Amino acid sequence: MNSYPDRAARILTRIDHLATISETATGITRTFGTPAFLAGRELVQGWMQAAGLATRLDAIGNLRGRRVSPMPGAKTFVIGSHIDTVVNAGRHDGPLGVLLGLDVLENLGQETLPFHLELIAFSDEEGVRFHTTYLGSKVVAGAFDTNLLTKADATGVTLAQALAEMDATVSSRHLAAIDYHLAADAIAPADFLGYFEAHIEQGPVLWGRQIPVAVVTAIAGQRRCELTFRGMAGHAGTVPMPMRQDALAAAAEFVLAAEAMARADAHGLVATVGKLTVNGAASNVIPGEVRCTLDLRAADENHLAAAHDGLRITAEKLAAARGIALTWTPVQTGAPVTCDPELTDLLGHAIRDAGHETVALVSGAGHDAVPIAAVAPVAMLFIRCFKGISHNPLEAVEASDVAAALDVTDRFFAHLATRHAITY
């Protein structure tokens, strides 16, 4: 086995190589099904095959590499993350977890494990192209919504057509056949031993504390909504202030109310209005219609629901006070996920054995572990990233932190093998 610094350097070299493959001449963009995505997947598949893994592409475009255990009745333990990106992305969000997992498999040597290991590079975690997340991991979890096959991207291409373009053996005219293959690619819960994902933190806690890794205890649930405030457009110079129905003023009050609620919250709630659209915007026109988004996240479902309902009531009151009509449209709901206590405990032991302080964090970002958690125990390891910056070209990790994560991951799988050897 090579030294951890050498292994970390190799992983980062591979990440840099993958980062050269992009839809754009500058930056990194690899969205689901594009030529850049396919080229990046082919590169990673070559590395998997060189490592001796039996590889295949499933019906949703996941890249899967398998190391088979000779033990009778062995179940499957999955290591996974994604290789698609947001637009103008960083290079580590997703690929670091895939390539760290590949390195772990490469360095197992001839060791016999009491479970199969499957490394999965999920095809679409970010949901950029079809505006629906976790396409790849939902298939593996057996939770794919086949209604999504008719969902179209911005150019009118449906998901079924995109799958046909990715795989010449698939016909977009026969949705039933695609349904069958997608269902067949799931790992049955009875055969699914567990799931492990390493990922950059995408937050500043580890950076601020100068600690290389942390164990994830939960993944926050999400509520995403779109709000439309409809007032009355008017001349900026002729309508008296008390008589205005200014939709932007109402939306602005709501933005500040959402921020104030989250700032005052003692349970880790975060609230973001990330998009604001003023229809017919002009410097001399009172805004008559404004649309905005709301993204709420919390680790407790009851708390998340209460915050959602409270902000809706607040929005209704603010709109009514100004004579504004309000439309509140739910866009996406995701329940919080609690990581498996047993696997989390094993990961905590691995961190301590490697000589690091054990830090427990809740992930505010979603991960492929979310749909997998419905059918299998999941564990996640966070790796420190530069100032917590993510979804940004400035995203960066230090080689020493990747080396620490490799040490922890090797120890985690050694503990896991010891524990499950007893049952075979």
C-alpha cells in the first residue's frame, strides 16, 4: 500500500484531469447526459477497469464498479458520490467521493471481505438539466418516479430522449421498457448492507476549527417554494405613497422576515431567498408583480414544517397589509435523514483511531445518501474544504486532509469487515 500522502496526490491529480472535461471553455460544467458528462464518465470508467473492477453503465447512466466477495450469502456495501456538476462548478463536489472510494478499493489488495463492494459514480445528483435531484441514486434505491421520463429540459428534450441519446440500445418510444430496466438496476433492500459517502463539507466549520474530517449525523430536510406577489403597476411619479400596491416592497419585507426568523432560530434552521424576479422592471414604474423563491432547511422535520407554515402566514399578512395578492407554490420537499447510528459509531471510532478530534456535523446540503437512506444504513464523512466554499471555481481541498480522510476510510472498512465477518 502506498503512503497516504502519495495516495492523496494521485486522487487530486485524477480530479484535476477530470476537471479539464467541461461543456464550457472556461470553468467546469458537466450536466447530466451532455457530451462532457459522457466523456468524464468514460475517463472514470477507465480508472475503475484498470483497478480490476467489473464495471457497467446502468439504465439511468450511473457508472458502477464492483468487487465481488467469495463469501456465501454476501450482501452489497456501496461507496458512492456523483460526477455531474452545477454550472461553473468547483472540481471536488462529488468527484472527490468517487475517486477516494476508487483509491480505497485499489488499495485493498487481495484481502477477502465478507461483503461485496460496489463503487457508484451517480449520474445526476445536482438536478441541473431536468430540475429534479438524485436521478441516479433514486434508481439504485428503487425509488425512481417514472413520470419523470416525460419531463423536458430547457430545449424540450425529455429525460427518456436523453437516456436514448446516452445509450443506443434504449428507445425513447418504449417507456415501459425503460421503466423495466430502471427497476432492475435497484439494489434490493434485503441485499443492501450499507452505504458510505465521502464529501467536502461545503461549509466553514472544519476550516474554522482546522480539523480535517468530521462525521455526519444527519442531512437536513428541505422545503422549496415559489412566491408570487401581485399588486398594481403604476407611474412612479403620480401614485401617492399611501395608495400604492407595491409588490416589490411586500416581497422585500418577506425577504427580511425570512432572514430574521432563521437568525433567531436556535435549532439550526436556515432560510434563503435566492431568486427575485420583478416583472416589467423599470426605474420609473411601481412594481406590479414579483416572484421569489424560498429555500428552508433544518434537521428536524417538525421544526422545518413549523418554520414553513409560520413563514407562509407571515407572507400572507404582509401581502394583505399592502393590498397585495399572494400565491405560494411548493416546489420541492425533502425529509431530513438521520445517518445510521451503528455506521456513524464505526466512523467515529475510525476518526479517533486515526488521531483526530471527533466532530459531528449536520449536512445542510443534500447528497445521494438521502434516497439511499430509505433502503439501507448510510454513513457520511465530511472533508475540510477551503473556507467552506463550494459550487464555485474557488472550491479547494488540501492534500493533507485527503490523506487524513483516506486513513479514516481504510479504518472504517476494516472495522466494518471485522464486525460483519462474524455473521458469515
